[in-house]
Amino acid sequence: MKALVSVKRVVDYNVRIQVKPDGSGVATDGVKMSMNPFDEIAMEEAVRLKEKGVVSEIVAVTVGSAKCVETLRTALAFGADRAIHVVEEGEVQPLVAAKALVAVCGKENPDLFLLGKQAIDDDANQTGQMVAALLDRPQATFASKVEIAGTKATVTREVDAGLQTIEIDLPAVITVDLRLNEPRYLKLPDIMKAKRKPVENTTLGDLGVQAAGGLKIVKTASPAARSKGVMVKTVDELIAGLKNKGLL
Amino acid sequence: MQMTHEHEQIAETTRKFVAEQINPHLKDWERDGMWPAHEVLRAMGKLGLLGIAKPESVGGLGLDYSYQVAFAEALGTCDSGGLPMAIGVQTDMATPALANFGSAELQQEYLAPAIAGEMVAAIGVSEPGAGSDVAGIKTTARRVGDEYVISGSKLWITNGTQADWVCLLANTGNDTSGHGNKSLIVVPLDAKGVDRHQKLDKLGQRASDTAMIFLDEVRVPARNLIGEEGKGFIYQMQQFQHERLFLSASIVAAMERVIKDTATYTGQRKAFGKPLLDNQVVHFRLSELYTELEALRALIYRATDDVVAGKDATLLCSMAKLKSARLARELTDACLQYWGGQGFMWESSVAQFYRDLRLHSIGGGADEVMLEIISKRLGFVGKRRTY
Ligand SMILES: Cc1cc2nc3c(=O)[nH]c(=O)nc-3n(C[C@H](O)[C@H](O)[C@H](O)COP(=O)(O)OP(=O)(O)OC[C@H]3O[C@@H](n4cnc5c(N)ncnc54)[C@H](O)[C@@H]3O)c2cc1C
């Protein structure tokens, strides 16, 4: 069974995000970049499935600038066997990414396509769903448990009301949630081995995908600064305070 | 020194390990005056962190020393100073000579398990009567048949209460004052005649255990000799270069953190109607210290480049050791001042590093010893005097 895992390079979750002064986006110059944490979870799941003997090959894929090859190297250190880099220096919107990933699926024919449920940069939470729709294959989003048996996957999903368990036919698209697993530490020998694993380069053009997306970013702004909190000593004081603000 | 993706990933794994497996326990270990060396090192060994620049034949990664410097810097994200130093003993103080000059057999017996994290190592040079003056050690190792019989005592031995073996410097010749009569010998610490019950009470670095070790007619196989008899002093001087560069790199992150913590604290603490940080004397001082820290980092990287290129890096390693130790004292003292009473509290991060980093001007060769080496290398004094 072949698993495809898509990984995205994003600003590291520890970095305090700064909006560019002209509001055109978020500053990334000299900022630490890492693999999207949800994609790490997807990678981890694929590697665990491989260790269990369910998956035999893991292919990592990314769509983005030349620098994203580092994110692919991280995926290879996790345990991907090889990687595909769809090189695109410009902005990549969810639908463009989805179309590129669908084109890669067309070549690779994976049985399982694992993605993070969203990327922590723009939090769009769309790519996995779009891929499934474009492929016309089943999808299971927000997975917190994945079990594969034969040509079916049983997936527990985190939904507002609690947990929902569904069974889907493979090939399928699964987007993973935070509680699915805890990604491993990258071992140093694996980090060095990753350097020698193959990375195949392609472009949106090669894949027949248009680079332009349908969305236009009008403005990026920082959230309003939080006003200073007040410490209250008693419940009565808290209730009075809330009433004062018209919240009760 | 060029930070590649692989350097960054090694640092990342290290930082993650520190954040998840070390920092949550440090308060307890500081209080107990003890860290579970076997447990921590075993976990680090599994990740491949203990043999980055060691040969692949003993389970290392065989990478150049720049990767080790990336590791040392990342270790500096520990919430206190004891652990980076104690781990450094395992990777850069007790093992370089064994890796460079030990027989294959001796390496398999002691180095491979140290890299795997199965054995804890210590370095035994200093003695009650000789610290800076390494040549003045009194411990003797007499060759009797196939064995060395060792007697003497070693003081301030890091990891000493729990290490499995110590890389010991001893006199193997009759002349006890010279340089050519010393040898490095691997001594298993469960050997008969070893007493190391005395754990020492320290000003700082309290999570790291430090011991006095007595050796009374301890017998070890002659094959435990590292390299050649009589070359121990030279081997140890070379081994010191790794130790000193490691120590320098391992405290950069701590100093950076102290500056940032101080900016955060003084940015929030108000006096006379404005944050303390708004006083020019405070933010100028912090900026100046940060500038010095970056200059130190550049010096460390230059020394690393020389080590990687196989050049004699003694001058730059000594300078890095001196500057890092001096800056650590200046920086933690200056920052502590701006915290006021809160800085004097045991639990504050600035007090932690004020205590812990104080060691660096003493351990691994005191500042004055570095200055002596630097003066000689620059030709100001000694045999190579050129002025
Ligand atoms: C926490 C801790 C851990 C340690 N771990 C180890 C370990 O694992 N293994 C080990 O072998 N040792 C270890 N040491 C010992 C350490 O290396 C020595 O303390 C250090 O080398 C200084 O030696 P000393 O204490 O004997 O000082 P001394 O040699 O007595 O010197 C005292 C002071 O005199 C000054 N001085 C010395 N020489 C000169 C000079 N030529 N010119 C001018 N001034 C001079 C310096 O300021 C020096 O600090 C450790 C020490 C500590 C405190």
C-alpha cells in the first residue's frame, strides 16, 4: 500500500507573528520556518502504518518555493521513502495546491493520502476536502484514530458533538487532527540519511495546473491588542463586573 | 560556520529533547542535587545525540565538529546550567582522547556504550592539590604485570557519583613533576578500591552531581591505557580544546535567554511611572550585552571552522572559553541588577544562571589559565616570545 503525505512549510509555531508594515502579509524574512505541525502528525501516522506493515511506501509532497525542499528533507527524516517537490515561487492558494496534489495523485496513485487538517499559517482548512472532491474519492477529516483493514479505513473524527467513527473505501483522503498521535523525535542518523533520499522536482506547469488562485488578499492586520485584565477577589465582584459590562 | 538544514535539524531534535525530557524535571533535580544520568543519556543515545562527531565504527555519526557545536548551542536551552555541562562531560570532555587515540578494543568496551548512552563517563584530571596546574597531579598508576595499580584522589569530578568509568590522568613514570610521565587510563568505577561516596555541595550547577573520588590500589588491565604511555598530558591538552569549545557554545543560549527574560521583566515592571526598560541605561546595557554575545558567537564559529579544517585551534578555543566565561559573569550580574529584589530570589531565571554560569571562569581551565595560554600563543611570554 502506498501512502502520499503532503507537507507545508510554515512559520514555526513558536514564532511571534509580525505583520508587514504595509499590510501585505506576514513577515517571513529571517523568521524560523518549520513543517506545519499537523503535517508532522500526518507523517508520523504514515510512518507508524509503515512500521505496522500496512503501508509499504511513503511519498512526501510539497507545493512551494525552492526553500520548501527543507520541509521535504524533514519528511524524509521522519521516514518518507522519497519526495516530490512542486516548485512554485509565488503564493499557493488552497485550490491551486489541491489541483497540484490531485495531479501528483494521478501519477502516483496512492491508496492513502494523508494531510494535516489545516496549515497553521492561513488556517484555511480546505485543501484536503478539495483534493477529495476533485479526485471524487471518500474523505475523512479531523482524524483522531485511523485503522486500515484491507481496502477499508475506519476513522474516528473529532466533531463538535464528540467523536464520530466512519468507515471509508480506499483510496481515500484523510486529514489529521492534533490528537491522532505524538510525532517522534527525529533521530540524528535519520536526519543525515534523509540527505541521500531522492527528491523529484516538478512545476505547476508540468502538472498542467494554473498558478493563479481565485482569492485576493485585501489586507493583513494584527489582531487588536488585548486590554489589560482585572483581578477580582470574590465571585460577587466577578458577577458585578460582568453585569457592569452588560454581559450578564 | 555554515548552518545547514541538517545542523538546524540536529539543533531542533536537541531543543525538543531539552524542552520535553529535561526542563520539566530540572526543579526536582536541582533540589535533589542529582540528575538521572543513565536514564537521560540512554534516551539521548537512542536519538544519536551523543556521538555526533565520533567515528561511525563506534556508533557515532562521523560528522565534523560544527554539528557538535550546533548540538552544544541547542543544549543551552536547558533551564539551568548543570545539565549542558554534565552532558558535555560525556560527549566532549571524557571521550575525545579515547576516540582519537584509544585502541579499537578499548573503544568498543567503553566508547561505544558511552555513545549509545548505556554507560556514563567522567573525566578525572583535577585533584585536591592540583587544578590549574595539571602537571602537578599526584595520582600514580604503577605498571605491575598486565595491570596498572592506581592510587590517589580526584576532586570535583562531574557525574562522579554515578559514572561507570572515568578517563583518568595519572603519573605513570617516576618523575612526578614533568609532562612526559603522564597517561590517560580508563578506570571502571565499580573496581575494587574506588570510593566515591562524597557528593559535594555547590554554589550552582546543582542538578549536576560532583564527587570526590579516592583510589586505593585500584587494579585495571594495562590495555585500559589510552594511546601510548607517557603521552597523557599531551592527549589531555588536546582533549581540553573540545571541552573548552563545547563549554563556550553551551552557554550562549542561556545568556541570550537571560537578556530576553530581563527585557521582559523590566518591560513589565514599572517604577517612577514607566517601565524600567524605558530607561536608556537599561535598554542600552541590554543592547550592548546582546552585541557582545553575537561577537562571542562569531568567535566560537571561527574557532569551530579551525577545528573542522584540522588546524591548531588552541588560540581561538582558549579565547572563546575566556570570553564566554567573562561575558557570562558580566551579563548575569548586570541583568540581575535590573531585576532588583526579584533577581535576588533563588527561583528567578537570572539568579539561576548567575549561580550556574559562574563556574565557567573556573572549570575547564580558569580564566587566568586561558590568559596564560593566549599570552604564550601570541608570543608575549614563554618560549615562543617574539616581542
Ligand atoms: C562544579 C565543578 C565541576 C568540575 N568538574 C571537573 C571534572 O569533571 N573533572 C576534573 O578533572 N575537574 C573538574 N573540576 C575542577 C576544575 O577543572 C578546577 O576547579 C579548575 O581547573 C581550577 O583548578 P583549582 O580549583 O584547583 O584552582 P587553582 O588551581 O587552585 O586556582 C585557583 C585560582 O587561581 C587563579 N590562578 C590559577 N593559576 C593561575 C595563574 N597561572 N596565573 C594567575 N592566576 C592563576 C585562578 O583564578 C584560579 O581560579 C570541576 C570544578 C567544579 C567547580
